[in-house]
Amino acid sequence: MSIMHANRPFRAVRRLLLVAFAAAATLTACAPGMSDLQTWVSEVKARPPKPLDPLPIMQQFETFEYAAQAMRDPFSGPAADQESGGADSGLRPDPTRRKEPLEAFPLDGLDMVGTIGTGPGMIGLIMDPERVVHQVLGGQYMGQNDGRITSIHEDRIELTELVPDGAGGWMERQAQVALDDK
């Protein structure tokens, strides 16, 4: 065996001892700093804690008593025994009645242009959107909502229309066509 091979275990032990000595020296140097840290931690723990925020005030709510059990359910259809209007009110357009020429136009598309005569036999003059003038009498129909002429005055023609009430029935609505002041 050569001398070189015999020194190998000795070198390894020497390196290991050197590393151990360096680690021990380092830990010994840190020991005084640990006392400062321990002192600071004990001071922080000794401080009184900050006071907690007060609890929020609970708001008092008014109680509500639901007393509408006898009323109609808003999510169901209309009741068959509705008192006003409705499907059983008797009002409805006559499907067998022959439509008159002015019923082809909406009421706001018709213009009153004048009258002929005086008193109860007064005739109204209506111009349609196609610029054709028609003579109308009380009882005739005009407009798209079964509007029946109830009266003719010098400045307006009054009608009663039949319109859907939204509950499957019909209701009457008053309307008028006024004389244009041009």
C-alpha cells in the first residue's frame, strides 16, 4: 500500500472535524442575539391587548301580519265571479255585423274636417288617411275598436269603443275625433 492511499481516511476525518468546528463556532456567535429576541417576545406578550370593537346594534324590524287569505291569488287567472266587467259582463263585439269603410283605419288616423247641418240631424265629415272625405251619422261605426258614434258636435265627434279588458272580457271606452283648426 502506498502512502497516498493510507492518508485518505485521515483527510476525510479532518474535513469532518473542520466542518463541525465551524458549525459550533457559528452557533456560539448567535447565542447572544437570541437573548435579545427572547426579551422582545416577552415584552410584546406582556403588553395589554387592544380593546375589541363594540358589537353592532341589532336593528329591530316591525312585524307584519299577512291577512289577505280571502283575496284572489295574484298568480292564478281571473275568477269566474268577477263583479265588474270581465268575461260575463255581456259586452262583446258583434262578429256578424258588416264592417263599415271607416273601420279599416285606426281612430288617430282619421281627421274631422267639418259638419253639415245643425241640431240632431247634423252630419260629420271625416277624412281618412287616403285623403277621402266620408259623411257620418250617429250610430255608425269608425275606428278599429268597434267605435260607435254617440254624438256629433260642431267641433268633435264622440264615440264609444269596445276594447279588451285584459281578463278575457270587454269594456267600453269613450273616445272622440276633434275638428282640426288649420
